[in-house]
Amino acid sequence: MSARPEDWLRWARETFGPIAADPGERALRFVEEAIEAGQAAGISRETVAAIADRVYARPPGALARELGQAQGCLELLALVAGVDLDAEATAELARVMAIPKAEWAARHGAKVKLGIAAE
């Protein structure tokens, strides 16, 4: 069975509480994971910074459209990298569910202190 968005949201709410459903917090975590994926694919920090500068030099797009584009890009990256995205997401959900909530609280608290997570 593949991990569904509802499964992720249930885990996030049980682990982090109401902040898990905050769109701003979800966007922060998405950006973090996208940067980590880029790093894993060999993208340099300087290139990521240049992309961020280009994006923020333009007006913001519509969230729904940007999310559709992000999903399309992720699916295409997985395809060309030979990654079964559904299988990896299912395995990742099982992995994160096995981590104690106290560890997640500590990780989140560290991000809050850095100003990169909502409280």
C-alpha cells in the first residue's frame, strides 16, 4: 500500500500537533526537502542561492499552480533518476513513524531556534 497524503498528515499532526497543518510550516519543510534533494543530486549551494535570487526577483506565483509545477518536476526527477517515488515515500513514512516523538520535537525545536520553523 502506498503512503497517501492523509497518512502523512495524520503522522505529522500526531507528532507535531496543530502546526503540522499550517501552510507556512508545510512550505518551509517542502523547501528544506527540495534543497536536500538538490544537494543529493549534486547541486551546489551557490547554484541554489542563484536560483533563490532569481525566484525572489520576480513576483510570487499562484500557490496551486506552483504546487502543480513542483509535483511535475519531482515526478520527472524521480523518473529520470530511476526512483520509484511511491515506493520511496511509503518506505520513508514507515521510517519516520519509527522515530520517537521526542526526537522529532528536539529537531523541530532546533529549527525554531534557527528561525526556519514555525512554533
